[in-house]
Amino acid sequence: MAAAVARLRSAGERVTPARYAVLHVLDAAGLADEHLTAEQIGTRVADVEPSVHRATVYRTLTSLAETGVLSHVHLGGSATVYHLADPEPEHHHEHGHAHVQCHVCGRVLDVAPDVFDGVAARLRDDLGFVLDTGHAALLGTCRDCRTP
């Protein structure tokens, strides 16, 4: 979380109570390997900082994503989950984190950024298509849901 606050300040952005609360919630979620929607973040922010209105949380998520402090991933349906961006983006794959989602239980898993490199190369070579795994989760079935 300290890296996210430092990134905000280095970009000339203020660290408001709403921003701090959102960063706190996402930092805790990251430590617990959770991926939270805007609604879930709003609920948790209300517990941490009750004076922050839910609409402010949504605006804060947008502004933090625009400044590169947060990343978001679109899941199946219309859900989007947020997480703190890597403080050292040069250590990431050019398309950011990759994610997969179980279509049975809804669990979202982080995968190594290079796991889709072979598929991405084939799509680029065969179709001229550039795959961006950083903004959408690929759907499948997790180990727990596959096991009878």
C-alpha cells in the first residue's frame, strides 16, 4: 500500500480519506488473495471510513485506475474486479497480470503473466491478432469444481 500512496504523490495526486480507504481495502484483499468488485469495495470502505459515500468510492476507483495505481479485470457477465497495480511494472508482462475465472464457483485466480505467451504468439502469427490478457479473465473450471 505504501507503494501505491507513493505513486499517487509522485503523480501530484492527493491522498484523500476516500483514496486511502480504497487503497487500504484493496491492500487487505490482495493479502487475502481476494478479487473485489466495486460494490464489495464500497461495502468494505463503509466499514473502514463510514463518512465516504459509495459514489465517491466509484469515482475514486476510476481515478486510481486512470493514474495507474489500480488495475481492473473484466469477468464473465458484467462484473469488474480491482486490485493494486504492481509498483514495479517493468517486472510484469507487457499486458499485465493474467487471470482465469471458474464459471462454476466464480473464483478468480492470478496466473503467471507469461502463461498465455504461446497462445498469444500463435494468434499474432496466424491471425495478426494481439491478445490482451490483462483486462479480461478467461473462463474455465477450477480444480475444486472439477473434482467429483
